[in-house]
Amino acid sequence: MTFQELFIINLKDFRKSKKISQAKLAEMCDSSQAYIAEIEVGKKFPSPEMIEKFAVAFGVESYYLFQNNTKLDIRILTPIHKQEIIDKIHEATSKILNHY
């Protein structure tokens, strides 16, 4: 995974977990929805100043936007990740219970 891909994944995850649309994030960061969309599809990469604006909008330190969260660290999981884990646990439990 490239540095840019990792950033895009984290940007989308934070945005979605905070229930912020691209348009709202653009407004919060004094930018445009089109620019946010270009970042999220990998056509553009934000400046350090814009990265800091994203971090402020999400209420996190900017380095969180570059962390590789493939290692399960419950302290930094987004609500979306937590819900995915809960859903998988429920699915597995249901399969076990239906088996017996």
C-alpha cells in the first residue's frame, strides 16, 4: 500500500465515521467538494496545510491520517471499523448457534 493510498483510506474512514459529507468537509476546510473528491480518488494530494485542516475537522492529530491501522488497536479504531468487527462477531455467533 502506498503512502497516498493509506492517507485516502484514513481520510475516507474518518470522514464517514464522523458522518461528514465531502461537501461539509470542504466547507469546514475552506475548500471545494470537487477538490475533496479528487483527493479521495487519488487524483490530487493535499498540502501540509490542508492535511492539518482535515485533522482539525476530524478532531485528531494529523499523524492519525497516516497511520497504518491494519494492526488491530482498539484505541484508534473508527466507529466504522468497530461496527464491522461487531457485525462479523454476530455473524459467526449466528452460524455456530444455527449449527446446533
